[in-house]
Amino acid sequence: MEKFTLEIIQDTLVAAGDEMFQTLQRTSMSPIIYESLDYAVGITDVKGELLAQGNGVTAFLAALDSVVRATLEKFNGESVLEEGDVIIANTPYAGGGTHLSDVSVIYPVFYHKELVAFTVNKAHWTELGGTFPGSVSTVATEIYQEGLQFPFIKVKSKGKLNDALVDLIKANVRLPDSTLGDLFAGIAAAEVGAKRVISIIEKYGLKTFIKAKDDFLDYGERMCIEALKTIPNGDYEGVSEIEDNGFGEGPFPIKAKITVSDTEFIVDFNGSHPQVKGATNLSYSGLVTGCRSLFKAITTPSMNANGGAFRPMKVLCEPGTIVSAVTPSAVSVYYEVMVTTIDLIWKILAPLIPDKLPAGHMRSVCATFISGMHPDTNQFYIQAEPLAGGWGASATHDGNRGQLSCGSGESYNIPIEIREMRYGIEVEQYAFHNEGGGYGEFQGGNGQYVDYKIISDGAHVTGAFLGEKTKTWGMNGGHDGSYNYFMIIRKDGTKERHSLGTNIFLEKGDIVRCATATGGGYGDPKNRPKEQVLLDIKNGYITKKEAQEFYQI
Amino acid sequence: MRVATDIGGTFTDLVCLEFDKKSGNSLGVKVVKSDTTPSNFEQGILNTIAKGNINLKEIDFFAHGTTVVINALTERKGAKTALITTKGFRDVLEIARCNRPDLFNFNFIKQPPFVPRHLRFEVEERINYKGEINKELNTSTLKSILKTCKEENVESIAICLLHAYKNPKHEIQLLKEIFHLNSDIEIIASHQITREWREYERTSSTVLSGYVLPIAKKYLNNLEERLREKELRNAPFIMQSNGGITSINDVKSNPITMVESGPASGVFGAIALGKVIDKKDLIVLDIGGTTAKCALVENGQVKITTNYKIDHSRTKAGYPIQTPVIDIVEIGNGGGSIAWIDQGGKMHVGPKSAGASPGPAAYGRGGKNLTTTDANIITGRIHPDYFIGGEIQPDYSSIEEASRVLCEKLNASKEDVAKGILRIANANMVNALKLISVNKGHDPRDFSMIVIGGGGAMHGADLARELQVSELIIPPHAGVFSAFGMLMSDVRRDYIRTNVLTLSEKQKETILSIFSEIKDEAVLNFKADNYQQNEMKFTYYADLRYVGQEHYVKVMLTNFSKNTPLKTIIANFHSEHKKQYSFELDAPVELVNFHLVAEVEVEKPDFPKLRVTDRKVEDAIFDTKEVDFDDLGKHDTSFYRRELLEPNMMLKGPAVIAENATTTVVTPLHEVLVDEYGNLIITPQRTA
């Protein structure tokens, strides 16, 4: 009967993860947390092995366990972890790092004075200081321009808040209430998880708890190995590129070699371009997190995240490349590079496992940051958000429309009615576009336009839309999709098209049009049933002209 | 006589309270069950009326709850619907919230919208977030829109314009003009359903309302007609998702309010029972065949939420409906939930259910899978003579067959597998129960747990032990408690309106005037059903948050009037936030939604009391058998007939109390007291 007890403990850990997730969402002050759900929460064992994770985004899959391990490394000598301590960290190059905006809160859990587990969360705080609002810049050349660094600092020591640190944060960020609100939300979520872990141990005993978590990790590994067997063994390789570094330089190649066996999955990024000037760099830790999300999609997508399920995966890369950047490289646009690496492995493997991977999707987070003074309240605002676009078609269905990129997940758009109240902008249209592409037996999902009209007296926009020169990729005879870009439509009608742009000045009445790509098509367009094409015309997903040209109708 | 009928997925239930005409004393409760008739739901009701031999002429009060709305939605049997919205925004419905809940699955398929793109029309107009008109409404395209609708055989039109929650002027104008141009097509506008913000949620709510409008109207008209033929004097009341009843005419204009009426009435029945026996803090658990639902009642109040979704799961985004629904957590664990083993060798129970057909293996109708019900039989907790109302004996060979695979894969005995299933099922339910209690800052020890539904009493004692609730209550007729609850409901409407403002004395005038505006609307609505303002009771709530947050905490404004100091309200918010989330902030507080509940109390029957004879508790024992209580050991256990138990009788576990619709398991750690109404009050044994 012990077997069932272990399973119940495991399920209870997962439930505790869900609860931490909700606490953070419901108490946070940053829309990017409570709407975009750009955060993850988790529980690890004393060594930093991941036991449960609650996710909003797929991107933080390696972030939580690695950050706990790095914490253990730091507090291993003269300075040690004590009951009541809470640590914060955001160093990109160390374990669990992505960019400075993603801050981890690490909470060591003690039971009868013994360290028994960690609860941990990592969330995108809207503001951490630095040169530009939102702490993201496509023209930063060093990390010092990107905001405050927290190199594994105790924000609480033996239960006492580090007031000096709080004052320091307050003085260095543009939206101190929001930033500190997020800090307290993170601590509250970690506390909730810690309480649940302790109640499990109180009920079942520490020994059984340890047995349950070891059993759980082995279970994750077993599930993963079973799934790995369904992927054809072999060596595969491919190349992708970062088109631009924000300074008009590029492209910069990223190379991947994948080795699949029944028990191992190795991705080797050696040979990729050295780290670049600008913020389009990814740290090794960020690279692992990206690889894990793709690996999970092709092995155990329906299972809760569990450290054991990543044991068969290895990521190789020498330090100092564009996907393994080292200090003091700027990394605030890391997410675009990460999505590119995911897309690269995806493209290499998709033909082998078309039941798990569709054709290419928008391949960019298409994040924008618009800041200014609210016309009614005269308060400073920053609208930071990822955008939805088209996904690729697959062997069984048309591509989805209106879905955030693979770096997101259970993340939401910001409702128009809420954003118009909060920020000095008005939305002119929110609609699918007809920029073409994605033709196939199964049609790629349409990309979309969002038009923001500035109604405050002046504003600034920062955006990073990779894929401005490269279309999303079609598969198995399906056509490529379209491009991502953002365009400033000035009051006088002049248009400026951008891929990467930082702090571009906008006047009242200017429009920022964000265009996200249409996904790639799957299969020969000739095989698409005529009635389906006619219906697509009727619905305006494609034009008559496109139907004639690509479907011969 | 008072009658309530409840149409469920499998059965249509009828509960009738009979009174002595002269003395007014209760003559008891009549319960009738009959199969649900999906092709023609009202027939099921007529069947129960005939089966129960009930003369509608003698009925003073008739309440009704139905699944007709939720069925039309989940089975996609509603009307062909079109949408009219603001220019530039017809794709809001399809873009939805852009999320991918099955987040590790890159081959995810998004749920399609209820209205295809070619039936989503746009009109020129624009209102801003302050409710000001940026661009006047241009209706010159309406004629051509309606022409297309006609050609496409559209039966229903939903109208949802941006910021109409704040200013519905253009929606009202559109309603008028469309009605003028074409009165054949049903029309409904967002402000008639919800006055809360979030354009996708409002659009979805309006579209789904339009989608069910024709079917619900037809059903309600038929029902009214058939009941009138049978000479029912007063028009029936209809159960809504907010736990209140309303007039049939009211619900015809906004039928989406019926979407979760069944579970809501069960919870309200429990609240009504709680009032009678003086228990105001309750955890209500309803275990059916496929799911278990639970709700928390604090001081006699259950929370109302508008975050309701259909077809929603961990892997599906679902479709939101912003209508007031009582706050229920539902999980895929019921009597029919199937036990299965995944590739890594881990056993799970549910969410897949064997349903009513083929049902659990024990039904002997070809069910190949072991279910929670089968596990209860293997452990000896269900008496073979009381299996599905005593109609059939459990099919033991079928159970044997179904358990074989699990036994082999787990290398365990049938008995251990059964206990494992019950442990896992109970753990799932405990997690759901914690979600509404511990996780929201409540201590279960302060609560009584009322269990209803066919499966509630089987698991109640185990769950009560784990949660440490103060006591467990199994009411009589727990199996048909939803219908029972309707007899205990009041006429109720919830008015929720988004209007964001900072809470400060400066804003007090505005707050009072908005509430009074909403109150006037409520009074007007109730007048249409011939209720006077002096009969009405008003309860005020506000959805509050710290400035900068998105999510809010609902706070009741006790005895709200112009004299209520705002600082009391703010203090209540701080403590509620701390209770739920463990911290409070030194930040300004913002009011997001105004929420007014308007009620008219309906004259309700007293709960019938049980008579006391000089019967002894031992007289109720009809068998003694061995029952496996898992970690509490195997015990020779007395089986009691519930119908022979009387007030003030006491018995100690281990025991099993059998009745037609359910079975109550009493562990060796518990004891039972029967109260004057026949409720089984189960508590830990004092001397254990």
C-alpha cells in the first residue's frame, strides 16, 4: 500500500505548485505577471532537483532547479542558509538566469531545523531600472544598462526583512510600488508552498516524503525514456540565424547538432556565432531552459514538469557564444534568441515526428514596451506585453490563429478595455491580416494586426520582432508563412518598418502597428479540399486572388 | 403542496413536500426519479409528475431546474448565431485570450469560436473607457447585415460593442433598429447579460446567450404550456446559477443564467438546512457519477463569481460566460471514475468516467474498467441488497475481470488495488476541498461538512477525518438534494457593474449614486414580476484590490448606507486580503466592481421532522459483514437501514447505513447521532 501513499504525496506536491501559482498571479502588481503569466513557481528537493512546477510560460523549465543549485553553491561556506531566509537572484549568467527582469525568489524550507526542500518562483517584474523603461533595450551593449542585479542576496534574513535592500530597490526603479508589490507577491507564494511541504512531512514523516520524491523523479525519467523510444535514433543538424543585433549588423548563425538514442538526447550548439554587441544574446542557462521546453513537447507534454524527465537531455556549448553569453554581455532581448533556438531544434525534428510538431510558427515573442504619461491621471505607465500570431499547420489540422509564441503558454493577452483605461493608448483594430503565406493541404494560421494609437502627449516604444526578413517555415510541401514586424504610422501618413527598435519617440496621434506572422503550411496545397478553400475565402482567411494563384480555384 | 423538479444528466428528480391542509403540518417528503429525456426534456418532468401521482391543481409552488442550457452548449445544439461588434474588432471572439493551457504541447488545437468569421459583422462606432462617445453609431449597413443573416438562416444575433459595460447607448440603439427591421431573428446585447469589462469575455457571454436563446425560449414556453394544461395555478419558478430562483419570464430574456442551476441549488439547499440546525460555516460536497463539486459557505453566505467557463479543463481554454455563478470547484472524480495506469506505472483515478452506461464493472452491463464504485464494493462498503437502489446485485465476476489488469500491472491483490483507488480518489477530493478552504485562508476545523449526491456519504467520513472538519452531516434525501434545495431558494438577482475608482471619502458620493442607480434598476426589474420595493432585501458587495493589482477580493459591505465609514470597508479589505494571501500592503485601495444582490424571500416550508417511536437502534440492523476500512483495519460491521433510524439514536462505527439512493460509511473512529430532522451527524468518537 505504500506505493499509493507515495503517489498521493506526489499529487499533493503538484497541487501545492498550483496553489503557489495562483497566489502569485492574484497578488502581483505587474500585468506581465498577472495577465501574461510570465512566471513559474516550483518545489525542489534539498539538492535542487525539481519536484513540481506550476507554469504560465514554457520558458522557465530549467530556471527553478538551476537557481536553487546556484543558491546552494553560494551559501555553502561561511555564509549559510538559515530558517526564515529568503533569497532573490536575477544574474543571467548564473544558474537559472535569463535576463534581469526575471527575478527568482528562493525560499529554503526547514522542518525541525533541518533543510528539507526549497520553494522557488521566477517572475518577470515590469521595472528594474536601467537605461530605458521596462528594463529592456535592443541597443544595450553591457548588462549595466539593463537594470539592477541581485547576485543571490538575502532579502529576508532569519525572518527579518532587509530594509536596506528594499530602500535600494525603491530608489532605483521607475515604478517602485509595482516592483516591491511583485517582490512581496513572490515571497507570499513561496511561503504558501513551504507551508504545504511542511504539512505533507508532518502527515507522512520525513522519510516517506524523501522516498516519495525520489520515486517521483525516477518515474519522470521512466516516462521520458518511454517517449524517447518513439523518436527515430540518429544524428541531425541545422542552422538558423539572428537577423540583426539592433545595430544593423548581422545575420549571426546559430548551429545545432542533435543526437538521439533510446536513452539520450544531446544538443550541441558549438560552432554558433560568438556573443554580439547588443542585447540579442542568450546565456547558457537560458539556452538549457529553451531546449527543455522543446524536449518536453516531444517527450512528456502531458506530464507535470519533473526533474527526472529531463535527465536524458544534455546541452553542449562552449562559453561565449550568442547562445552561451558571458558577463558583461547585454541579454535583455534573450527571449528572441531563445525562441530562435527552440525553433531551430523544432525545424530539424518536425519531419521525423509530425504528430508532435507542426510547421513553423511566428517564432518571435513580438514583445512591445510602450511608455508615457497617462493623459487622465498624469501617472507614468509602461505597457509591456507579448503578442499573439499565427501557428503552423500540422499533419492533422490547420494552424491556430491568435496564439502567443512557443515561449508563452498559459499566458493571456491584455484586454483592450483594461489597457485603454490603464495606458495612454487606444486600440484601432485587433484583427487577422491577409499578408499571405501558409498555403498547404493544411493552412497556416493567420497572423494579426494590433494598431495602438497614442493618446498621451508623447510616448516611447521599444520592440523586438525577429522574423522581419525571414518567413515562418512550411513543411512537407506546405508554403512558408509571413513576417513579423512593427510599423510606426505617423500622423502625416509616413510609415517606418522595424524589426528591433528602442525608445522610438511617438507623438500624440501616431499609430504603432504590430504585425505578427502567419504560420507555415503543411502538405501540398493541391490536396486541400475545394469546399475548404471556398470557406476560407468566405471567411476572409485568404483572398480570392490567393485562392486562384495557390489553390487553382 | 410544494414541488421542485431537477433535470440532471441521467435522471430527472422530483421532490414534493406534502402538508396537511388543515393543520399545515408536514406530511412528509415524496421523492420520484425518472430517466431524463434529452430529445424532449419537459417530457421527463411530466413523467415524474405522473409517476408520483401528483395533482398539479393542488400545487402552490413549483420550482424547476434544468440542464437544457448547458446541454445545448456542450453538445453544440444551439441556434445559428451571428455577431455584431465594433469596427476593427470582429476577430476578438476568435483571437480569444491567446493562451495555450496545454502549455507543453506544441501540436495544440485551439477550440473554434461559436460564430464563424463570415457571420461576425462590424458597425462603425466607438465609445472610450470613460463611456464617452468618440464616434457616433452608423447604422447604414444594418440592412445588408440582416439580409446576409437571412440568407444564411441565422436564428439569433448577439451584439457586443467595446466599452458597452460602461455605456450601452449604442447597443440599445442597435437592438431597437434591428427589432424594427426584422423581428423574426432573436437578438440579445451584451449589456443585458453583463456589465463587467473585458471585451472577449463579454463577447463570448453574449454569443453563447444568443446561441441558447431560441432553444431555451422554446423549451420554457412548452413547459409553461404543458404545466398550464395540467392546471398548475401559478407560473413556475426557474432555478438560476446564482442559487436563486426567478420568474419564467425573466429567465426567458436571459436564459444563460440557468447554466449551472443544478449544482447551485444543491449548495443553497445545504445553506437552508444549515440555517435550520444553526450551522452557518459549511463545506458542501456533492459527489455524483462523473464529478465531485464543492463549495464553501461562510456565515451562511456562498461567494458568487463571474469567472465561469464551459468546456474548460487543464488542457482546454474553454468559453467564458460572465454570469453570476456560485463559486464551485469541480473535479473529475465521481462514483463512475475509472482507475488506469500510465506508462510510468502510476495509477490514476478519473477524470474519465464509465458514466451510466456501461457504468462501473459491478453493473454487469459490459463495463470493462474498475471504478471507484467497484472499489467500494470490493472493500465491502456497499451492501449487495442496496446496490443501485436494490434493483440488481453487483456483478462480482465482472469486477474480478476488470481488476485483473490493474492487479498484474501493479503486482498487487484486488483488495489492495481497491484500497489504492479509494485513497487516490479521496486524495483528489481532499485537494479540491483544500482549494476552497485551507488555500483561501480558512481552517476546516471551524466548518461542518454537508455531503450530498449519490456518492457523498460513501466517502464523507474519510474526507472529514483527513480535513479535520468539526462534523459531517448527511441530510435525508442526500441523493436528490438539488431538487430539495430549490424549495428552499429565494427570488434573487445579482447586479454586477465595473466602474473603477479609488476608495476615498471624496468618492463616496459617486459610490452611493452608482449603487442607488443599480438599485433602481433592480426595483424596476422586480416590479415587472409584481414585487414591491418593500418586499425586497438588498445586500451590497464591492470587488476591491490594491491599486496596480488586477485580481480583486470580494468584500461584503455590511449594513451599507451613507453613514458607513469607508475606512471600515478598507480595513475589512486589508484583513480579507491578508487572510487569503498572507500579506497586506500599505497601498491605496481601488474599487473595481459594484455588486448588488436583490432578493425577495419566498415563503418556505419548515424542514420536516422525523417522528420518534420506541424503536431501538439495534432494530435497524439488518446484517453484519466484514468491511475493509484500509488503515483502520478489517472489522465485522453492522449494516443499518436508514429508514428505521429515528431522532436521538446514536451508534458507533464501524457501521454502514444503507438507503436507496446512497450509503453512509462510518469508520471505526466515528460515531453517529440522528437529529430531529433525520440528519446523520457524524463526529469523531470521543473515547476513541
